[in-house]
Amino acid sequence: MFEKMNYSYRDFESICHTVSAPGTLAIKKDAPWKTLKEFVDYAKKSPNLVTMGNAGVNTAGYLSMLKFEKMAGIKLSHVPFKGGAAESLPALAGGHITSAFRYAGDAEALVEIGKIKLLTVFDSKRSKLYPSVPAAKEEGFDIEQSAWTGLMAPKGTPKAILKYWESYMEKLSHDKTFTDKVEKLKMVFEFKSGEDFAKYLEKDIRDVDEIIRTLVPKP
């Protein structure tokens, strides 16, 4: 988002990728759409009529929805909220907006009591967190978006220290007691080695850079 910074991700060593929470499309419980295709078909016929709540302009969810709009050939009306899901999902449940981008774990109680429902998970495959919710790719939209976490260290950190933490986190990924606790928080422990995490990070940054350059409205 910033052209000039006094540091970059290359100033750090990648230790490992740890957990992720998939992005989802949430709609009100009594919304007429049963599938993502129905949602897209409606949005195509009614440009800018479907309101999409997000955590604010240029946040990850906002950028992902810009990409989804282009892929689906639709135009949504973005509604930014200061508090993200803490504000947008109650607004969705109350019928003040049509839909909302949210990550797994955001206001989960509203999903559990049926105030809102999930139309899709933005991933290539179904999430173990929501096995009954179709992945976007199942419905023809190859888009992945998740809130992920990883471990990094300052450039030049001794290899032995990097390897120690990488190995420690890999052991945790096989500890069912630990991973079950992570899943209760609506996240998935997805261990990636330092090398694989570095490649993942490079791709993620390229993808975001392309969205910013080509899709974000210029001031």
C-alpha cells in the first residue's frame, strides 16, 4: 500500500507458517440466495445494489472483494466499518447491509444461532471448519483468501535458532490436543516450513500488489 517504506519483508527470515482462518461470504439468514452463483447472478442484474460490509478501504477483505468482483463480473457497493466484523456482522444480522466479507471466527455466535449464514468459503477446497459450506472454486470462482499467521525473525538470525523454532512448531502441528484447541477458535494449523512459507509470502505479496495496481480506485 505504501510506495516508500524503510523496511520490507526481505529484512526478515521466514521460520514457518502457522495458522490460518479462511475468508467467507456471509449473508442474512433470510436472504434469497442459496448458492454463490445465485448471488452473482443477482449482482450482475443489479449493479451496485448489493452492499458488501468490510473492515475498511484497502484492508485485506476489501482487496479480496475487488478481485472477486472482477472475476465474477459484478459491481458491489462497499460499506466500510471501523471495527470490521464487530460492526459489520451485527449490521448484516439487522438487515442494514446485504452481505459481508468475514473471516472464520468473526462473530461466530451469529452463525451458530442462525442470524447470518455463510454462502461460500474463499478457498480451493472445503474447510474442515465449515464442511457443509461450498468452497468458491466448487462454484467456478478460483479465489483464495485467508487471514494467516507465521513466525519470522530478523535477517541474520543464526540458522540453528531458525531451525529450532521451525522444528518446534512442526511438532506442535502433530499435537492433536493443540490443533483441536486451534480449531475451536475457528482457525486451522497449517504448518509450512521456512522455505515454503517464504514462497507463500512472495506469492501473496505479488497477488496483493497486482490488486492494488489494477483494481484499487485511484484518488
